[in-house]
Amino acid sequence: MALDTSELSSLADMLEQLTNRFTSMAEESHRQKDDGVAKELFAVERALFGAHRRTIRLLNSRR
């Protein structure tokens, strides 16, 4: 099965948007001194950022 780069590119965009949304939520939680929630949200942000980075790397290897 051939890799659908347009689909992968779309998913990379979604990952980036999700990462940005989690970042905003985490920063707001941190400002509100809700450090437990902020910590978890920042952990999700890091995981999504890593997934985005790997997706972009895969896309770049196929071009």
C-alpha cells in the first residue's frame, strides 16, 4: 500500500492544531495556579509535538 502523503500532511496539520490548543489550555491552567492540570496538559502537548515532528520527518522522507 502506497503512503498517502496528502492524508499524512492533513494529519500533521491536525496534530499541530491540537498541540496549539493543548498549549493554550496548559498555559491558562498554569496562570490559574492549577499546577496539577497544567502538568498533565503540558505532558500531552509534548507527546503531540513529538508525534507532529515524527509525522513531518516521515513526510519529508517521501518527497
